[in-house]
Amino acid sequence: MSGYLNGTSLITGIQAGMSNSYAILSNLYKDGLNQNNLVEAMGNSTLLTSTGGMGATFASYLSQNFGTLDKNGDGTLSTNEVQTLMTQIANQGLTRQQITQLGGMSGISADMQGTILDHFSEIDTNHDGKVTAGEIQAYNLTSKMAKRKVEDENTMIKNTSIFYGDEDKEFSSSLLSYKWLNDD
């Protein structure tokens, strides 16, 4: 695992990006944020520049998921509908697709995003297809403990090897096996 994965930063970063991008997009289109406006926003180079590309990324996500997000079916996305999405992400986590589409908006590095995606099934301990900040933090702890266990085992093997006078002997089994092998 490369570095510490911060699930809280991922989720709050995406929420901040969503909130800022929605504010910009909804201010651009006074008639409401509808599918046509989202398509137009994705082609707006001024918007791309003013939001560092986040508005276009968010617009693309909203456009691709418009039917699901427009809960009341009125053809526009309201502040409440976007807030519902953000609350849902905070409470239920992110799917692999959401991390892929929105992860860049979170401010985490591409390397961290890649690590989360590479270990997604390990991180998703309840196997609901989403990872929460808590699951990511738990994965960090589990990974840290596993790494420490390997380090401790290697230290014990090295120390036992020194005790038995075999500093140069290559060994990859348990300590008990090591002792029995040397009693011949």
C-alpha cells in the first residue's frame, strides 16, 4: 500500500467540489440545471478555466446520472437533489464508478485514487459495492497492523537465527520449523 489513504479527505473533497461546481453551474443557468444546460456547460471553455476543470467533471457526472439524480422527475436538478446525493455519498460511501469519475475532484492524488481502486474489494468489507471513509480508515489500520506483523516476524526470525549462530542462513518458515531443522 502506498501511503496513508484518507477516506475523509476523499469524501469531503468530492463534496466540496460538488458544492462549488453546482453553485457555479446553477448560477450560469437561471432556468434551472437541466440536461441541455449540463451538455452546454461541458463545452464551455470559460467554465473549464474558472473551476480548474472541476465544473466540467461534475457536469459530466450529473449529465451521465441525470435520470437517477432528478428524483422528482421535473427535468431539472435542484439544490435539494444535489444535497441528497452528497448526503448519500457521506453516509453510504462511493462506488468504484464514482471514485473513478469524481476522485480527481477530491484533491487526492491520482496515486491514492489508484490505490483505493486497486484495493476496492478489500476495503469494501461489507461488500455493498461502496467504500466509506470508515472502511478506508479501517483498511489503513489493518494494512498497518499486517505490515507491522511481518516486520515483527522478520525481526524474530533474524534474532533466532543469530541466537542459533546462522546469520547467513536463508529461512522462510516458522520459528518452530527453524528450531527442528537445526536439531539434526
